[in-house]
Amino acid sequence: MIYKNVELYNVEEVFETKDGIQFSRVPNKVREKLNNNAKTRALMPAGCEIRFNLKSEKAKITMKAKKEIAKYNGICEIYFGDFFNTWYFINENPVEIEVQYPDDLYKLEELARRKKLKFDPKLIRILLPHIVDLIIIEMEGDFQIPEKTQTPDVKFLAYGSSITHGAFSIIPSYTYVARIAHILGIDAINLGLGGGCHLEKEIADYIAKRDDWKFAVFELGVNMVGGFEVEEFKKRVDYFVEKIVKEKSEKYLFFVDMFPFYMDFDNQKKQKKFREIVKNKVKEINKENVIHISGVKVLKDIKGLTADRIHPSISGFEEIASNLTNILKKYIFKKKNK
């Protein structure tokens, strides 16, 4: 989305409030039909960036986290293309972020050309804190919108729980979604909805209608295993998978069942049925470009879990990203790697 000469990446709708602007990662007409967790989490800018070229000497962007959920403090990262520059801590108090090009920008441009990097170092990327309810108070500077040649031409979409959203990843560049994009040199559309991945018809229809992604990764099950019966989960998986496969029959679609979590260690059985539903649905579809991935084979190191026994730690996110990237390479980038 273009807003006042900057690109609000991974943003579908902007709300103007008395304090500033707020983002939604899905259109409001879709968001309003989702469960309560999804309604609020869609407003958290996971995978969202402010992107621009800077014509003035400096830019100043002021932002804060909404006070009522200020326990979710966050970190904002500044990049010149693919190159990290600095970070800011965001809380309920307004924070002024100043950005200007480094004096040796030309060296970064030369390195990017030599290594064939996909992001132009002239493109300033402000990676927004992924787990806060963010308000942008003001944007000051002479901005120019990004050109198509300054960003990767391949995007992938990810939908899932707080694990996809990036809870406990600490910084926005270290969600598994962001890490996959960084490793592969592509762009990511993050539709992780912490606690709200309920596979509603509306979110399936919306994802199936979007035409801006080459392949997708869907992390399914963990937000429903506690509060939904097996039959309801199967019903929703059936619609979700069939709808997206039908509308995006030519694209690679990866369906990941649940990563290891507390039910696996407490000798419960329901999670096994949920995993079987995802696996069997993909098997029933029987298409080479529709792939099932076992979550327990992606996150293998138990030390990659946090103390709540469900969310990955930083090391867990890195393992997920590494293993998923290796799987994706076998399918999406197999010709390039030969």
C-alpha cells in the first residue's frame, strides 16, 4: 500500500485515529468476520515495513505502542536494503526514529551489485515491531516511493498461529517467515494471527483471491486443538485446503501440521488426530505442488521451545526457518539449484 509517498509493506488497510495511523494486514471487511484474537492480531504489524527512498537529508518517523497493551514492548529495525543499520525500542511513549543514508552508501550499493542482492541499499526499510499494537504518529521527510527494481520480484505468503506471527522471536527480522525470506532473497507476506488461526471461510477466500504471491506456507492446527472438536477442525481444513488449491492450482502450497508442543509431552492424543487430518487432506488432494510437512520433523531440537512448551525460542525459529528453507528449495528453486 502506498501512503503519502511511502510504501506500507504487508499492509492492506490504514485507519486514521486521533493519535495517528494504525495498520491492518487484512482488509477490514475480512478482519471483522474473524475470531476476536484474529481481529486484534491483524492490527499488529508482523512482517510490515515502511519502505521509501529518501530525497531529503533526514527522515523522522514517530511511533508508539498503544498504552493498554504496552506490556508488549517491541523493537523496530532499520535496514538499507538487505543491510541492518540500527534498532529502536518501542513502548507506550512516543519514539522518534531518525534515518539518513550513510556516507559510504555507494559501498553498500557496490556490494549488493556484486553479490546480486535483491534489495537496493538505497531503499530504506523500517521493520516494524511485530507483536505490538502500533501507532504511527508522524512521518517527516521528503520521501519517494520504491521502484519495482529495488525489491525482490518473488513473494511468498505465510498464514498460521502466533508461531508464524513471531511471538518470542524478539526482533521482527527473526520470525521464521522473515528468516526464510532473507535466506532465499525474496519478500514475505506474513498473515500469522497469534491465537487466531481458526481457518475461517473468510480468510481462506481472501488468501485464495490474492494474486501477489508465488507460493504459500500454511501452519495449521495449534490454535484450534484446545477449543475445537476434531470434526470441526476437519470441516475447516477441508474448506481451507480445497478453496486455496482450487483457486491457486498452479502454485506450490505447503501445509505444515503442528510443531511439537505440550500435548506431545503430556501423553495426549487429540493433537495426533489433528495432524492426521492435515496430512490426509493433502494426500487426498494428490497433487505434486500440494505438499504436507510434518511439524515435528521441522522443529526437532526440544531446546528450541520456550518455557511455555509451545512457542519457539530464537534458536527454535532459526531451526524452523532452516529446515523449511531446505524443503522449499527442493520444490520452488530446484531448477535454479541444478
